[in-house]
Amino acid sequence: MKRTTHINYGNRHESGLNGRFSLVILRLFVSIFLLSGFSSSGFLSAQVVALKTNLLYDATASANLAFEVKLADRWTLGAGAGLNLWNPVKSSDSKEDLPPKWRHVLVNVEARYWFCSVFVRDFIGINAVYSHFNATGDGYPVGWAEKMIYTFGTTPAGSESSVADTRKQGDMVAAGVFYGWSWILSPHISLELEAGLDVGHAWYDEYACQRCGPLLEKKEEWFLAPKLGVNFIWQIK
């Protein structure tokens, strides 16, 4: 009997998102935030702190949590993290049955200026993002995101490929500006909407198919991406 050896090129790096990489990133983020907050004696005890989650981000099956701290009468500083470790399994051998995948870990920091008062009415802000990602598929949310992102710059003309036909794994950084509005629903609960635009740079490995296959090439590109949020907020006085 002939023995066949199957080499799964596509999944050889994916264990990193399940193991130490994601834990190190999240622990590092939490440690930095807590140390920066508590290093100033009595700072957080005298200020307003808010915990929040982006409901649009939650809808992609990605857990996310952010913190925001009052710095001055009209200034706040925030940081957050998001994580998606889902690895969907195809229901058959058909390519059409391969579900989309957007495994990633993400960290974000931002500063806001409030026109009225902290956590009240409208604001503008700047933000910076880092993410390690592993994406493939044509459905929600991967296919939708690809249609919303405009790429330019270093990718040679004619070499563009859809994430529906390949798997892309790598890193990206981005920064941008945004505007939003916050509604107070109760003394401790608020809801806010925000929208903005980020410019970023991504570098990644592209593999031949969605779940397996050899490395095709290493790529990098610049991109423009929208920043959207529907945030549920819990304020800690």
C-alpha cells in the first residue's frame, strides 16, 4: 500500500495565535495600562474611568475591551485590545463551503478632545493600531472588510489577489483621526457612535489557497481603512 504524507503548509504558523503570542500581547497591554494608571499616586481614584466594548467589533465574533481615563476637563486617553481565535471548519471538500476566517490579535491607543465635557456629546480624536492577522474567505466579515479597504503603494500593478482565493498572514500598523458623539443613558451607562479614517501599512505572507498550500510570496502595502464604532460604555466614578 502506498503511503501518502500530507503537509499542511497553510496551518504551520497558526498555532501562534492560540498560544503564547496572543497571551503575551494581551498581558503586555494590560500591564502597561495598569502601570501607567497606578504609577501616579491617587490619579485614578480622583478621575473618571470608563470601560467599553465596540458592538460592531463584537458582531465579527471578536472579543474586545477598552479603557478610557479622564486626563483633563476636555481630554481623555484610552487603550484597548481585540482577539479572535475562531478557526472555522469547512463542511465539505468544496471550495465554496470554506467559511471565512479572520483570526487576529489587535491593540489600540487613542486620545480624545471633548467639545463640551468629558464623556458628554461630541469629540474628535487620534488613534494608533497594531494587529497580527490570519485572514481568508469571501464572506462576512473578511470579504466585507476587503471591499471597504483601499490599498495603494508598494503592491506591483497586476499582482493584486483576493483574500477569497488565498490566505494572508502578517502584521499591520495604522493611525488616523475620528469624530464621534456620546449619549448618556444613565449615571453609569452611555452609548457612543464614532467614525474616522486610518492610513496604515501591512506586511504579510500570502499562501496559495485558503487552508493549505505553499507560500506564494511576501507582500507589503499601504492602505486606507474606515474606523467605525458603536460603543457600549460603563463609567466608573
